[in-house]
Amino acid sequence: MNLMTTATILPSQTLLANDMGSSTNPQQTPHNALSKLYLTGLVIASALLINALIIWMLCSLNGMKMPAMQQQQQPITVMLNQHNPPRPQEQQQEPQPEVKPQILTVNLQMPDPTPPTPQLQTLDLNLAMPNMSPVMVSVMTPPTPAVVKPVTRVTPKPKPAPTPATPQTMNSDQVDTPPRELASNPTPVYPDREKQRGRTGEVTVKLLINELGRVEDVQLVSNTGSQRFVQSVMQVIRQFRFTPAKHHGQQVKVWGIKTIRFEIGE
């Protein structure tokens, strides 16, 4: 808007410059000078009026366009009121009174451990015997004949034969004939590891020898060497055979002691 106003003012300034140049001409008359000044004033006034009119028109046009633009640019705000249903009023729960626990006191009477002594009442019993009148009965009894008792002979019962006593297990030194080892009994194997290291040992066992000379039970008595010596003896000792032990002419079961030595010969 300022540029248009300036463009309109420029011709008037040019006229003023021309008039001033012409006024400086000494050949012009005073009447001509006054007429030119009048014309110049009219031109300036008309120019100012025209400029003012243009400015007013521009302002009025801008004033009309701005509200329209503002109306176009102004956003439309839509307020949506959500209708929320009223919430039901919460029922206020009345505070329940606190219930204090009642302490129950129970008096337990323990029974007396000693039972009460029962009191016995004495009863007077009058037992009256009935009066019985005696009855006299006369009975004629015949004479009793003489009874001859038969003579019974008592035969003596035969005495039961004495049961033989159960033989008890005795030691080999308590019998008449102790058991003897047979020459065909196997020999325990000397462990290779102990033999390589030159170790010796001695194993003593207790044997239960039955009436047939067989070994029924074995018990370890002592061991002075490696445990391998004991294992070697236990593998063959039950295969040993003996002559049966005899006591009072009968074969009996006895306990015997057997010692096996593991030695390295030269």
C-alpha cells in the first residue's frame, strides 16, 4: 500500500520542479506566476485527495477481506458433551460393632487318683429255719448178704525204654577219638601278589565237623597276614574231609581248630 502511494506522489513532485524552474524565468509576468501557482496547488490538492481516496479504498477492501479470511481460517470447535449416566449412590455400609471375644473360663476338677473306699453296710439277716416236724418211718430192711470181693491181679506195666540222649556238640579234645584230616584235601592257593612281594601269613579257622566227617560251618578265629590269605582259605575249606569223631563208640559232631600257614619255601 505504501508503494502505490509513493508512485502517485512522484508526478506531483515533478510538476513542482517544472513550475519552480519556470518561475525562475525572469521573463514571466506576475499574473502568469499566480495562475501557475494556483494550478500547482490544485494539482497537489487533487493528488492528495486522490491518494487519500485510494488509501481509503484499499483500507476498506483489506478490512472486508480480512474478516472473510478470518472466518475461513477460524476453526470450528465442536464441544461434545458426553452424557454419563448418574452413578448409583454407593450404599454406605454401617460399621459393624466390634465383637470382643469372650474368654471362657473352665474349671476342670481333676478326679482324685485314690478311689474312695466303699462303705459296706452291715445287713442283719435273720434266717429263721422252718419248723420241721420229724417223720418217723419204720422200714423193714432185709439182712444184707455177705459180698465176696473178687481178687484182681495187677500186672506190672512194662517200663518204657530209655530214650537215647541227644548228642551234644563237643570239642575235638573232649571225645575218645578226635577227627583226622584226610590227605586228599585241597591246598589253598598262595595269592600271586603276596607271593611276588614275599609276604607270609597264617589263618586260623574253627570248623564244625559232623558225624560223616564233613564241614558244616566255618568261623574265622585269627589272621596274621593279608586278607587275600583269608579269601584263599575260605574258598577250599568247606571241601575238607575228616574221619568222623567217636565218643563212647558213637560218631559225634565236634568243633575243631585248623591253622593254615602261607610260607615261601627256599
